[in-house]
Amino acid sequence: MLYADGAARGNPGPAGAGALLLDDRGNVVAELTKFLGHATNNVAEYNGLVLGLEEALRRGIRDIDVRLDSLLVVEQMCGRWKIKHPRLQPLARHAGELLAKFPRHEIRHVPREENTRADALSNRAIDASGADAPTGGVAGAAGGAQARVAGDSPPAKSG
């Protein structure tokens, strides 16, 4: 099971993506965060999906159930809504290509209350970047993803 989310403070503003990968018993396989720099919430949502799908493929997972609280992303990925925004089109195309690599996949909308762990991860990515620091500085580079597996120590800070 993959729960994915994205967050942008200011929309657009400092943005992060988060993904939570669980095994069949509900145990945490991976917690993923990625700071995106300055982006919209929808761009962040798609990045959360891509982040989780890439990790699932890297781990050799063959069947994936995806849960997102973004109705826009779910409806666009299922082909029911058009993808009009030019910044979302390549992200949606990439996410679709990744989904197609799973012999069996499902993507479903869930209420925000059922996606709080992925939401926390997406916000953690922003917090860890220092993007909301009072000085306005960004401590981390955009685009770097961090993964943590249950039982691992938190990722070491660089710099």
C-alpha cells in the first residue's frame, strides 16, 4: 500500500512531497520525503505519487494500491479529468508510466484524515529544508529525497 501526499506553503511556496509504503500487514516499509523548492500544491501532490511509485519499483513490489487525498490527481490519473496545466502534464505522464510497470495497480481517493502520515512526511520535507526559517533562507537543496525504513536511524544531516 502506498500513501502519498504533497504540501506547499503559500501555494505556490516552499513545497515538499511525502510517501509512506506499507507491506500487506500494514508495517512500514519506507517513509520518503523530498523537498521540492518553490512549487504549487498540485505539483507537490504529483511528486509524492512519483516518489512512492519509484521506491516501490526499486524494492521489486509488483502490485500496488495507491491512496491519495488529492481528488485532482486521482481523477486525472484515472483519465476522468483532463490535465490542462502545462506543469502537471509531464508529472502525470511520468506517474502514468510508473503505474503501468505494476502488473496490478489501483489508485483511490481517501479523505485527508486517512492520509495524515503521508501529509506529515510532505511537511517534514519542507521543515527539514529550513525554507520557513525566519531569515527566509533555504538550508537544503531542492530535489533531494530521503528514505527511512522502519528501525533505521533518522537520515544524517549534511552540510
